[in-house]
Amino acid sequence: MLIVIGRAQAAPGRREEFVTAARAVTDATRGDEGCQSYGFYADLSDENTIVGVEIWRERADLDAHMGHEHTRTFLEVFPDLVVGEPVVSMHEVP
């Protein structure tokens, strides 16, 4: 199993656009092969800090997800919706 945790800061005035894009990719991704869980969440101390949590059966499933149209669409708009670099960590769990 592969757990991916990401954290990004919504750009000023762009949080709602971020949420809309995140909802669209979430709805599509939850049907991807090997996706066990996928979602975005607001940090309780700062609603503009968005945390993404993904759980994949295996790395190959995440790799396939990265090539899907819904993922590419999200990644195209993502840079305009955040400030700074997102922080992402991956954890392999037996």
C-alpha cells in the first residue's frame, strides 16, 4: 500500500477555485483502479492550507492515475491556485 500526503497553500482569493478543482479530481479519482482513498481537507488552524491524502493499493496504480485525463486537468490548473511549492510525502506500507 502507498500513502501520499500533500500540503499546499491556496493562493489569495483562489481557495474556492481550488476547492472546485479538487472536488472534480476527487470524484473522478475515487473510481481509479487501486484507489483505496482520495480526498482533500482544510487545515483546522488555517482554511487556506489544503491537505491531500491518498491511499493506493500499489505504486503502479498511482502511476496510472498520474496519466489520466482528470489528473492532467487538475495538474494544469493547480500551479495558478497555490502559492509556494506543495510539500508531498509518500509512505510505503506493507
